[in-house]
Amino acid sequence: MGLLNRLTTLIKAKISTFLDRHEDPRETLDYSYQKQLDLLQNVKRGIADVVTAKKRLELQKAKLESNIEELNKQAREAVSLGRDDLARLALERKKDSMTQIESLTSQIADLENEQAKLVNTERRLSAKVEAFRTKKETIKAQYSAAEAQVKITESVTGISEEMADVGLSVQRAEEKTETMKARSQALDELIDAGTLQDMTSDETKVEEELSKITSSHEVDDELKILKQQVPLKKKAKKEETQEAQQ
């Protein structure tokens, strides 16, 4: 029994959680409002039934009252003709009709009281239903607004997360770019230092060395020419000074 009770409680909890997760308050409010309208409609039908029954009784009462007049006339006519037996019969029918009229009058009064109660009930219920309708629409509007706000917030949150991912992607791209630049500069330095060979150049290693030697000889030759030119300038300046002193 203990295990069965635990399973029953667990099942109820699961059902309650499922219903709470999937229940739309707006639908629940509309359903409650419809049930109240149905109840109000039943009250109105009850009033209509009571009024209909009262009308039938009133028609029967009016018919009996009409018969009483006819029976009085018949009784008087029978007496005038010396037919007391017929007069008695007419008066007995009149008595029965009057008894029925009294009963119908009582029933009509009861129905009028019932009708008044139902009318008061219908008025109070109508007021409550209208108040519930107003409150229902207010709650539905508030719920819809809150639901829209939640969706907007969720959307904004999703956008923020996406922007954060974009920011990380940009940061990684910048880091990779800087790393690539540094690597390119390092390779250029290694190529300039001769540690690495520039595969894009048409010259071979031997040609590079020969080019360096040729360049070095050209520099030496140019330096010799400069050395020859510098003393000549100094000597010319000395001769100009001696001529000025004389």
C-alpha cells in the first residue's frame, strides 16, 4: 500500500506539473466565463418556464371564472323553470370551479414568487458575470503583455549571446591576424639574414654569394677612387694657401 500511495502521489505531481506547464490562463478564464454564461442562460430559461407555467394557470383560472358566470346563469334559469335539480347541479359545478380557482390562485402566487426570486438571481448573476468578464479581459491583457515582454527579453538575450559570439570571433580573427603578421615579419628577417632561402627569388645560393662578392669589389673600387680624389683636394687647397701668403 505504501508503494502504491507513493506512485499515486508521483503520478499526480507529474500530471500537475504537465498541466501547469501547458495550461494557458487565458483559455481557463474563457472556459470559466463560458460556464457562467451557461449557468446564466439556465436561470433565464428557468424564468421563461415559470412565466409560461404561470400564464397557463392564469388562462385556466380565467376559463373557470368564465364558467362560473355561465353556471350562475344556468342555475337561475333552472330555478325559474322549477327545476331545482338542475339548479343544484349547476351550483355544485360552480362550487368545484371556485375550489379549482382558489387552488390555481395559490399556484399562480407561488409561481410569481418563484419568478421574482429567479429574476433577482438572474440580475445578481448577470452583474457577477459582467464583472468577471471585465476582470477576465484585464487579466488576459496583462498576461498577453507579460508574455510579449518575456518573448522580447528572450529575443534580446538571444541577440546578446549571438553578439558575444561575434565579439569572440572578431577577437580570435584579430589575434590570428597579429600572429600571422608577426610570423611574416619573422620569416622576412630570417630570409634577410640568410637563414632561410627566398624561394620567390630567381637567384640560387651561389649566385647570391657571387652577387655579394661582386658588390663588395665594386665598393672597394669606389673607395679607392674616393681616396685618390681626397688627397688631390687637400693638395690643391695647400697650394692656394701658399699663393695667398706670397
